[in-house]
Amino acid sequence: MKEGNNDCKGLSRRKMLIGTGALAAGAALTQFGGFIKPAMATGGKTEKWPWPYEKLDPAKTAEICYNEWYRVFCGAAVINSVVSQLREKVGEPYTSFPADAFVFLEGGQLGWGTICGSPAGANIVANLIIGPRISGAHEGHLIAADIMQWYSETALPTFTPKHPKISATLPTTTSQSPLCHISVGKWMKEANKALKSPERKDRCARVAASTAYRLVELLNDWKDGKYESTSDFSCAKENGITGQFNCMECHGNDVPEAPSPTKS
């Protein structure tokens, strides 16, 4: 690279991250390519979605997820913990599903610290199995919302693996947010452990496992016909903007102010 080449020199971290995101998205689409086309019907609707579900053992799922975290991190670990079992119980379309493509969910989406990969992965699974509102299956949307609220309000991790990678006792913290940097940051402060410490890594593996456990509990209830949503959407209804009641913690006086909910 020449010293005076302005096209290459001083490439910003932001541009590099954007490029990384584009590559990750492209890789995911490439892996999906051969799978999506046969499932497409006229009008852009899919023939094989939602997908069949057989009840799973939450504890077994959590153990799989914990170990998978050390291979593909939070989001893909949650997805794989369910999909890998349904490949054996159901077969297709799970057999062809490229769950590892969702490794980009790690670190709050490629290390950006946004939504934690654990609830994001759980939401993908819930909508694959039940479908979102556009398919007429509102429960998929609600289970995903329940996971977000449960993640935010629960002292995590709740799950302890049978054979943990580390023997130390890990503290639990309540994030009051589904965001990775809030959840991880609060725990790091409480535990006095750095981001790259073995304890922080194992904590996140256990959080992913805890989320997979809760996801399967909800899916099993849905399969049995006894699922009831616990989600609270009152913030959006009262304030006329998507959000949650804890936004002041981060935004202070900079919370976006929406027009009155009564206005069109």
C-alpha cells in the first residue's frame, strides 16, 4: 500500500465493521441460497413455514446450548440447541437449516452490543416454529416478546451446567434491558471481571443456556395448548413509540419524544 493512497490509508473502524457486517450477511444469504428457493411459492409466501415442533427437555437443551456457546457463541448456540434436536426428531426442514450462519449474533450483533444474541436467537426459533403476526400465528410474536421481557427482568444466569468450564461461583445480575452491553456491563461491574476473562465468557454461556431453557418451556406450553403471554406492551401504547420503561437509564434527557399517541 502506497503512503499516499487515500482509498486505503486510514480505513476507519466504522467502515471496517460495516464491511464485516456486509460479508456476514452475504455469507448467511449464500448458505441460505439453496434452501430458500425450493420453499418459495408465488406471491412471496413460503410453503414450509411455520415448521413442525416436538416437545424437548429444557435441561437437555440448556446443556447443549452451554457447550455450543464455546463453538458459535450466544445466538447460534440457542438456535442450535433446539434445531439440532429437531433434526433428529423431525428431519426436514431442520436438517437443511444453516444454524451456524447466525454466529453473527454474538456480542450483540457482530460485537456492536445491541440486542443480546441469546434472546435474538430464541426469537428466531420461536418465529420459525410458530410464525409471526403476518402468518396469523400471533403466539410466535408473543413468545419472542416474552423472552425479551424475561431476559430483562430475570437475575441471570439461572442455569448451572453439569460440567462447567470453570469452577468459580458466578454472581447473577438483572439487566433491565435486552441489550448486550447493558447486560454484560452490569455483570462485569458486579463480578469485577474483564470482558475477556474466563468468568465473563462462562457467564454468557450460562445466560445463553438459561435462555434456551426458558424458550423450550414456552414452546412446550404452546405445544400443550396452555401457553399464556406475560408480555407488557404498555410503554408503546402509552407513549406512541417503540421502547421500554427503562430507557432513562441510558438516554437521560435524550429520549426521543414522539407525537401524542392519539394523533394519526
